[in-house]
Amino acid sequence: MENSFEEIKSNIKRIKETLDNTAIKFNRNPKDIRLMAVTKMNSAERVNVALNSGIDLIGENKVNINLGNIHFG
């Protein structure tokens, strides 16, 4: 079952909060740690949800989508 767009947003938020809290716990600056999402053949629409939820690094091993439909920055 595919995650809904709201689930994607919620998961990204939860993961970022965990990364920030862990960084602080180990005396690291949370801004020095970046999260990379791996899309694994997802639609441009789902990639855009991730980008709009704060993801700025995307990995894809099989680019099968029209990059013209993805809105970077």
C-alpha cells in the first residue's frame, strides 16, 4: 500500500525531529546533518511532496520520471 501524501509529510517531519534531537544529544549541530530521500521509482508528484516537506537531497537509481515535472527549490 502506498503512503498518502500526508503520511509522507508526517514521516519526513518525524525523521527530521529525530535527527535534530540525536544531533543535539551528541553535541552536533543539527544543521550539519542532512537527510537524503531515496525515491525508488516514485512519481514526480510524490517526489514533489518530499521536496515541499523539506527534503533537499533526492536519490534515485532508476530515473523513470519526467524531471520537468519535479519542482526543485
